[in-house]
Amino acid sequence: MEETIMEIILNAGNARSMSLLAIKEARKGEYEKADHYLSEAKNAANLAHKSQTALITEEVSGNPQVVSLWMVHAQDHLMTALAIRDLAIEIIGYGKGLEERISYLEGKMEK
């Protein structure tokens, strides 16, 4: 079980880091790189979720899991990573929208 918990922590941490890198790239206007990092964040979050599901499946199958501080820590990492990824998607979408509007308005003003 400890190995599975560590997989959750590791992959959730990677998802969080990739989401934050996506925001950094978007701030520079590098939206392709931002989208790449968001994709990597999704993959890492999916791996963490797969590990979490394995623990839940064990519990449902009649093999009670010990709720340790490690387990709580892993769940905290996963939920935080998912929330940051959701926010990154919204922030990047907002930035893309603003950039499109500015380009549109600049084009209109030049005419």
C-alpha cells in the first residue's frame, strides 16, 4: 500500500508542477507549450487517479485500508493538483481570449 500512496504523491506532484509550468508559458504567450504542459499534467493526474482507484477497489473488495497520515497527504496532493490544473485551464483560456480580442481590436483600429 505504501508504494501506491507514493505513486499518488509523485504523480499528483508532477501534475501540479506541469500545470504551473503551463501558466508560466501562457504568461509569455507560448500557448503551444502551455497546452503541452497541460496535457502532461492531465497524464500525470490520470496516473495518480489510477493509483487512488486501486486503493479504493481494494477497500470495496473487502480489504480495509489503513488511513494513515501518508494516505491523507496523498489525497491532499491529488486534490490540490486537480484544482490547480482546473484553474490553469481557465487562466490560460482567459489569456488566449484576451489576446484574440486585443488582436481583433488592433486590426480594427488600423483600418
